[in-house]
Amino acid sequence: MGALVLAEGGEFVAPGAKDFDLGPIFGEGTFLTKPMLLVILSVIIIAAFFLISSRKLKIVPGKAQFIAESVYDFGRNNIAREQIGSKDFRPFVPLILSIFTFILVNNIFGIIPVVQFPTMAHFGFPLAISVLIVYPIYNYVGIKRHGFAGYMKNQLIPPGAPGFVLPLLIPIEFFSKFILQPATLALRVFAAMFSGHLLLLVFTLGGEYLLLEAGGGIFPVFSVFGFGMAIAMTFLEALIQVLQAYIFALLSANYIGAALSADH
């Protein structure tokens, strides 16, 4: 789970940000880290799942086809269609479905034994999706539909806003839409995955410390609390991992829909 050293000189060493810096897998001078490997693995898992489950489609679907169709239907109708609109959503279904499944798998890595690391706990990954993929796409489609001037007006000037507030309102809207929005999109999933994994580390390593390192006495009894909280947090973290993947995909679709809409 990152931190394996529980104590130094018999004292508990609390996990922190340093435990998320895993370093190169093959040692100094190499570049492949565990998060990078997990990102590659997630792409392989997602592609293989959809290819295999859709290889022999049946009217009465088997388990794999049913799951694949359910995930596709959820991404298509519950996220893309609802947020972008029934007229414009179809070209964006592959994007929204890819974002949802990619973040979901990388989040769930955090509770899978042996793997036990949520890739999105490294800020660079959600930031890259937000700034390099989602941000250019929704600005591009907005400009393509409304023209540059029309798009900027649509984004920066709310309908019905009185003219005397525009000098103050336009800079605020610009900062919110073009700077803060892509950053917060990435921050949500990063903060949730980082803090959740850190809590799991605290309870797991704390329980192990009380059991093995604290010096006997009644301390091993309290280790049950640490391990019990770790198990409870694992279930809670699983729920949050799914929700954060959904929220990221939902907001991505919402930004695209807002860019295409004629209203602010």
C-alpha cells in the first residue's frame, strides 16, 4: 500500500504524502513507476473487457454482455444524453464512456489486494484528463458552434446581467470558466482518492503497529479497532471510487453541454 515501514525505534511513523511517491519499479535510471504501469493495465483491462463481451452478441445476453451493455447504457443515457442533450450527445458517447470507465478502473485499483493503489491519487493523471482532453474539447465544440465571439459572450455574460456589473462579472466568469473549472474537475477525484487511501493506510498500519510493535499489554486488543476501521473504510472507499468516476464523467459531459448550449 505504499508505506510498509511501521516504526522507527519502536515509534509509530504516520503515513503521509511521501508514501504516494513510489519511485521507478526497476530502480534508479528507469522511468516506469507503479502508477504508470497501472494506467497501462487499466487501458488493457477496459479494452479487453469490451472486446471480449461484445465478440458474440446475443439477444439474451450473458453476464459479461449484460454488464458491458449496462455500463454503456449508463454512460450513454444517464450521463452523456442527460447532460449534453438528445440532439448533440451521440458523438461524445465514446469520450464520456471512456472517461468514466478509465477513472473507475484506476480508482478501484486502490482496494484490489496486491495492487492497492488508486492511480488518481497522483494529481498529474486527473489533471491531464481534465486539461489535455476535456478542456480543449468543450472549448473547441463551443467555438465551432457559436464562433469565438459568440462563445466568449455565452460563457462570460449571463443572460439578463445589467451592464454596470459586467466589468466585475466578466473577469470572475473568465477565471471560473477557463482557469478554475478544469482545475477543480481534477482536484475532486484526486482529493477523494488521496485522502481515502491515506485513511486506509492510517488504520491498517496503525492496527499492525498496535498488534506487533507497540510493546504488548493491552495494545494488541486495540489493534482490532484499527483493522475494523480499515475494513469499514474499504467499503466506503469503494463507494466513493465509483461516485468520483461518475462525477468526473458527469461534469465533463455537463461542460460540453454548456459549451454547445445557446444559453449560459
